[in-house]
Amino acid sequence: MRRKKIFRAMSLLLVLLLLSSAGFILSGCGDRVQAGSTGKAQDSSGGEVIRVAKQFGLVYAPLMVAEKKEFFSKYGLKVEWVTLGSGGAVREAMASGKLDAAFMGIPPFLIGWDKGLPAKIAAGYTVSPVQLVTYDQNIKGIKDFRPEHKIALPSPGSVQHILLAMALEKELGDPKALDDNLVALPHPDGTQAMLAKKDVVAHFTTPPYLFEELAQPGYRVVLDGFEAFGGEFNFNVLLVTKDYHDRHPAGYAAFIMGLNDAMNWLNEHKMEAAELLAPEFKIEKEKLYRYLTSEGLNFTTAPYGLLGFAEFMKKAGYISKVPRDLSEIAWENVLAVVGKREGEPCQLEKMQLPR
Amino acid sequence: MKTMLSKVAFILSLAVLWETVRIAGGYSELLLPGLLSVASSFWAERAELLKNALFSLRIIGTGLSTAVALAMLLTLLCMNGRLFPGVITDIMAIMHPLPGIAILPVAILWFGIGVKSVLFVIVFSAVWPLANHFYTGFRSIPRNQLEIGRNLGLSGLKLALSVMLPASFPHILGGLRSGWARAWQASVAAELVFGAAGGQGGLGWYLYKKRFMMETPGVFAGMLVIIAIGLVVEYLIFTTVENLTVRKWKVVAD
């Protein structure tokens, strides 16, 4: 009996020990973040360092250009690229201080912002077509989807999901009408499923996956992202954490400048860029050139439609509040570009608002 | 009653520790949500949680019973034959360490995206530990017990049911326990990787959705439901079965 009691006390003690060590690990992370952003953000030569999430796809061409042409190191900035599995992981890494900057769609950022993610928009990042493609000849519009028709898109809460919800609200009055039809698949897997005509009948995607699917006979667009949104919007935005923005103004400025240089160089030298990046994308340079010069793709850091998703997302219940003005979600360089006209809002201000 | 009380006290002290760590560490809701927000998220989402939990239980039940049948078949083949034991134990040795989730890519290729793939992963995850335990159980039946049974004139099914089954039951129960655990792991992991097809999803899909909506309290609520189901099954089902069988038969020590 007594031995049992001792045993019980010992095991309780062990559990408490384990739990408190878990607590230490958590708080240890916090310490390391502090140390990381002060100590690690300068390399041995005293230059700034920024940790950025790297992703794949055609819209990341400017970042590859920036690396190859050394547009970041020109400003004394060393970029540490971090590869993460999904947009969800990118947001979590930012929240826990493992990342200083990332590229993300406006809706996933707004979800993070709503939940207190300490980051704001530091630049727009490309405007790109995003379209819902199908091979089923009976599906002429989004109201033709039946319960057995599965639609692939990257994840719940992604820009594709919100665009679909916006279109559904306009046409059927219910933004969640097709939520039960959704399959969360990364772009390449979605394209594979579409080309095999297996599992899914439609795929909401972006170039180059979009072009590959539309090049097949019988594959067509059911829904256009710009139409659903009612205007143009940044496919991604550059997010920088509050911590990095506040503590490393030089690194912040260098990253923005390098990005601007890369966008500009890409726009001026598309043929050269295609040659430079063809091995990276593992496609022929002619094909890449066709992709880079395709209709609707705009390599720009200008802000487009930053506030356009918020109101709809609140109404549909994806977020709980709407930013009162741009300053709640964007850093000062973006605010300065947009400006603040006395009286009626100016063109650039209107471009950020929903239509 | 006393054990009940000590369990409640233990859970309460865990809750206090959670809140202390959270408040002392000053964590944001994104990293470590408070118990209250987890509770309110649980309450607000109770209908969906129930739907997802039932779906998980249904698919795990189907997968686990298929795995049990398959494991029984494998064991019987092992027990009655000359060629089979070597081959099957080799297969078990190869397959057992392979995590079920590792075959998900293959499952998707073969069965597509959806319930069938998840089921395949569950069956695969559960069948090897089950077969392993069953086989060990049958092999470790004391020879003299079998002989006594035969001397009493038992044979075939009767011998299997009244001597072999009780003698190997502790192992069978152990196999069911680890099969159940592996089935849960497999179903949640598979749904976390590719989400779910359509509205049909279990608790893994729930966690996935909550993660993408950055609702950390919801993620914790989902995890607590998984833990609660595990506890209920352990204490209500496995322990009861154990008390009614092996403890009653005195096959294992109390």
C-alpha cells in the first residue's frame, strides 16, 4: 500500500517535470527568437540578414532573378531562404518568430491578421490570373456543380477558396454552397489529378499550372478570379514581421529595394530571364518565355486590392473584423505609395477598396 | 470513488499548470491558447466536432475490423502450414516498421483522393501490429494446456475457442490496443496531409481546417476530443473487456 503511494507520487512528479520542461522549450523558443532577430540578423561582416519563406511557381520568378543577379547582396543584405510545406506552416513560422518575411495571398494574411499575427504588408507582389478550370463539358458555370463534383484548390482560406466563395455569393447567395465539394491539394498535385481526369473535375489554379491545363483540348475556364473579385488584386503580398520592421530598418529597406530591382529587371529582360531561369523551372526557355509574357501576368510591387477581400470575408465569417484603414495592415512605404487624398479618395486609394 | 477523485484532481492540476505556464510565459493566443477560449471554441463547434468525430470513429471502426479479420487470416495461415510461417513472419518484419502514413502517396495513386485511401492507410497501419500480437499469442500457448484440452477430447473449433483463445487473449487484447492506436494515428495523419474529399472528413480534417484558419483554440479543442475518445475507449471498452475476460480467467496477474 505504501509502496503504491510512493509510486503514485513519483509518477505525478515525473509528469510535472515533463510538463515544465515542455514549458521551458516553449519559452526557450521565445528567447531564441529575441536572440535571433538581434544577433543573427547581422552576419559576420556586419551586414543585415533576413529569413524569408521560399515557395514555388511562376510568380516566384522575380525572387529567383534577385538571387541570380545578386539584387539583394548589392544592398548588403543576406537572404536566408526557408522552405516550408504549406501556407499554413509559413504563417505559423511567422507567428513563432522563425521567419522575418514571407509571400502570401491577401486572404490568408487577413486570417492571420485577424488572429493577431504580428506582421504587415511591405509590398504588393505580382498580379496574376487565377482561374477555375474544368474538363467536364456539362459544367458551364459555378451553379452547374453537383455534390459528386470535386473541386481542387490549395487550402481552405486560400485566395482561390475566397474567390470561389465570392462568386458563389453573387450567383447563388450562399458563399459556402460548394464547401463540401472542395479538396485541398497543392497546385502540382491538383494539375496531375486534372490531367489524369481522376478524382477532381475542376481546379482553381495559377500559372504555370493554369497554362498547362488550358493547353489540353476540352479544358476551359469556368470562373475568372478578377471577375469574381471585381477588379485586379495582388496575387501575393510581401509580409514583414513587426519585429523585423522595427529592429532592422536597413534590412527592411534593402529587401524592398532588391525586390523592386528584380521586378524591374524581369519586366525589361523577359527573354534573358527565361534563359536564366529555364534550368530552375526545368522547362525549355521558349515555353518559359511564353509563360512570362502571357496575358494578365504583371510583375509589380504596387499594391492592388489590399482592402478588397476584408469586407466579404467578415460577412462570410472567415474573419471577425475589418481593417479600418490601410495603416492597420500595411507598412509606411506602402501607405506612402497609395497616398491619402483630401476629400474624395484618389485612384490608387480606390484601387485598394472593394467594388 | 477514490480513484475517480484522484483522476479528477490530476486533470485539475494539469489545467492549473497549463494556465500558469501560459500566463507566466506571456504567450499569445496563437501559440498557446487559454483553457477558456479552448472551451468556448469547443462549445461553439460542438455540432461539427461531433459530426467529424463520428466520421472518424466510423472509418476507424471499418478499417480496424477489416484489419482484425486480415490479421486473423494471416495468423491462421502461419499456424497451419509449413511454407507460410517463414514467408509471413518475413513480411511482417518488413512491413511492421513502415509507418502507415508513408504509404499514403501510393494509396492516393491506387485509390484516388478520398475515404478509400484513408481506409487503406488505416488497415495497413493496424494489420501488422495486430498480426504480430495474434501470432505471438497463439505461439505462446503453453503446450501442456493444449495437451490437456486434447486429452479432454477437444479438437478443432472447440479447442480453439475454449483453450487457445483464452490462453492467448492477453496478447490479442494487446494487439487490439496497439491496432486501435495505430488506426487513429493513421486516420488523423492522412487527413492532415491531403485534407478530406468533400464534406466527409474526420477529426484530422477538422484540425487541418482550424490550422488553415489559424484558430489555435480550435486545434486544441480537436486534440482534446481525440484524447477524450482515446480515454473513453481505454477505460470503458478495453478495461471492461479485460476485467470480464483475462482478469476473470486469471490468465494475467492482477
